[in-house]
Amino acid sequence: MKISCYLFCILFLSIYTDSNAQSPSERNNPKPLGTTSAPLGFFEYLPADYATKTSGNFPLVIFLHGLGELGNGTSELGKVLAQGAPRMVEYEDKDFPFVLLTPQAPREWYYITPTINDFIEFAKTSYKVDPDRIYVTGLSMGGSGTWFYGGDFSKQVAAIVPICGQGEFWNPCNYTNVPIWVFHNAEDDRVPVERSIQMVDTIRSCGGSPYITIYKAKGHDAWTRTYKDQRMWDWLLSQKKGAPVPLANKFPTVDGGKDQTIQLPLDSITFTATATDVDGKISAYIWKKLSGPGLTMNNVYSSSVKLSNLVAGNYKFLVIAKDDKLGSNFDEVLLTVKPKDCGQSKPETPLILFDGTDILESSVEAENYHWFSNNKEINANSKQIKITDLNAGYSLSVEINGCISNLSSTFIPSGTEDELADEIQIYPNPSSQSFFLKLSALNLGGMVVTAMDLTGKILKTKRFSPSQISKKMEIDFHDTPKGIYIIKIWIGNRVVVKRIEKI
């Protein structure tokens, strides 16, 4: 039996080395999947006096690793030493006064919370641990796993410490009796700090009192400084199931100010937060945009943030205040930016001009053009667009001095692509007086002719029954100024657009 165990350990370590993982030290004992009755492979760390202590049990800390350390629990087990508490044991010779077990997950933790619980039940029967002092902590995906496990099995743990994870905020009341301390970087580029804030906010709405520490830092790694801070460990190990111990540090309070409403063309505003700390001082402010359109934010690390280049829409901002210890708190503030009151300065509704066989053009010079195809806006901002669907209905609005016109009438290009374009001619063009419609056929049915200027203003409209249509019909333009005009000719549900010039 001893020979068998020896051979297995040699085999495990050779596989471990071949997988390019770091070799475990004697202080981190590998327990591959299948060598114990545990449902997961894991590493075991025992305090120095574990074997000699004859009375009393030890606290138990379960560490949940991140996404990069997923593995099969055997040949890939060494991955779990890469970060957090097991790394401190392995590479920094850190001594802990508790049993530290680091299981390896085959898939994301939040899918296997019952397996985590089975693992903890295994630990309770296999190690000298105090069932009233069981703690779960984890980072990134492991932080999410900590949240989900704490919500699903809150009666099992004395406290949890999720770091830069995201939890099940739809069941916040599951956490009200669990001491929680959350850690996150303000500028996390992997899991936004809003995920931790959302959890804390919803738990507080149910009467819970979680703590949150938000570091004034960029990047995802909020765990290195957290696990090296003895204040976190002292608080965690002071917790006992059913008898929570509050932090000695009083966390700050912060008020982002009243919600505000402004109207364009005013496109800037300053928000000023006030924060207090009864047992210390405020060391940092951090402002973040949670939602809303684009803008420019200046002085985001001060109590007053300047917002500029605002556009119409609804914004939500977050302000974080941090004290000189590990305390943080937050508040949200809303900003509504109303569109400019255009009044009489609203631009004329544009006319869509048909140019050639594949181009639509605006009749109005504008700052911005908002084209629509079948009532859905096209990602284009130019006076001309290339037709992509001859059977679609196109419409247009323009923006001038921040004011947006009404939507133009719908233009269907396919109406200009049939034989009508050749059957109807306008001459002379250009002309100084009248224009004439020349029809090459008389079996066209009823007809409506509308003359408009380039702003879309209708100047003349004539309706012709089939009996009124002749091969030559005059359009009197002697009383109109010089310029370009648009003639729209409807025959049934088809339309022809002609452009004429008065000289």
C-alpha cells in the first residue's frame, strides 16, 4: 500500500511538471481528484500547529480561484497556486492560523454551488475545523462563485469575502444574515465595479449591512492587496456563525447631490459631492458614468466633477468616497439633458432628391443628416446615400444648429426605375418662363403633378383625370424666382421625380 501511494505521488508530480505548472511546496499539499472522497481535486494547507494541537478546532477558509485556473483536478491542479491565498503560502512563505483548502473547478463556480457545499461537508468531516468558523473567499470568477455560494448556502458560512466578482442580485435578501466584505478596483476593465456596487446596494435594500472597499486603481487585480492586508484577515477570522462582529472602522457617508435637469444648448454642468468620515478623513473621490450617451468628464478624482459636451438623453453617474483606512461608500446621481427648444428655428423638412439610378440626396444643407430605411435609421451622416434596397421606403430628417426637422415624406426609389422615367419628359430645361410635360403615351391613367422648391415647400399641384391628359401640358413658372425646382409626378402608386431649373 505504501509503495502504491509512493508511486502515485511520483506519477502526479511528473504529470504536474510536464504541464508547465509550478511544483507545489511541502506546505501546499496536492490532493488530486480521486485520491480522497472529495468531489474536487484540491490543495491543502494546514497551520504549523495542526498536528500537535490537542484541543479546539481551526477556522476553515475555502479559496475559489479565477477563470484562468479552471482544470481537471489532477494534471492541471497546480494552476490554482497562481493567485491569492494559496500563492502567498507557496511563494511568500505566508503562515495562516487556519486550514486553507483550494479546490479546482472544472467549470465556472456559479454553476456548481452544490458541489462547493459537498466539498465543505467533506472538509468538516476530514479536518479539525470549527463548523461555526467556515469562510469562503474568491477572486474574479471565484468572487462570483463566492457570491453565488453565499446566497445559496448562507447558513453554512460565518462570512464571505468576494473580490471583483458579480453575484445573484435578484435574490439580495438571501445575504442579510451573512457578514460580507467586498473588494473591487474602481477602474476594473474586466468586471466593472458596478457589479459589486449593485450587490451591495440590493443587499442593503433588504436590511443587510455589507462592507465595500473600492480601491482607486485600474485593472482587474484587486486581490493581491486585499489578501496581503491583515485588516481583512483579522475581520474575517473574528466572525462566528450567528454572532457577527462589525468592523472597528466606521465607513464614510457620501452624497452626490441632487438630480439635475438642463436643456441644450447648455451642454455642461458640475456635480459636487459631499462626504464625511466620523473616525478619519476622506482620502479620495472617484466619479464614473454608469449609463447615458457620450460626454467629456474632467476632475473625476475630486469632489467636483465637470461634465461637458453633453447631448440630449438621460445620464446616471456614480460617486465613490474612500476614507484613509479601507472604508468606501457610494451614491448615484441622475442628469437629464433635454433637447434644444427649437421654436421657430426648427429647420424645414427636407425633400429627398433622386440623382441617377442609385443615389438619394437631401435638398437641404445641414450639419447632420438622419436617413431612415423602412423607418429604421441608417448608420450614415451625409447629404447623399447610395440606395441599398430599391424596394425600401426612404425618409430623412436634418439637423441645423442643434434642431432636428420633421421627417420627410417616404421616397420609394423603385418607382423611378420603370418605364415611366422615359415616357415623361420635361422641356425646355432650363427655361425662363414655362415648362412643358411631354408624354409619349396617353394610357397612363390619372396623374398628379406637384412642383416644389428645394426646401420641400409645395408651390403648385395639379390633378389630371385620364380625359384631361394630353401629350403636351404646360407648367407656368413665370412668377417664381430663379433656381432649382423639383417636379413629382404620381401615376397610380408610382412616382417620377424630375429636376428643373428656372433661369
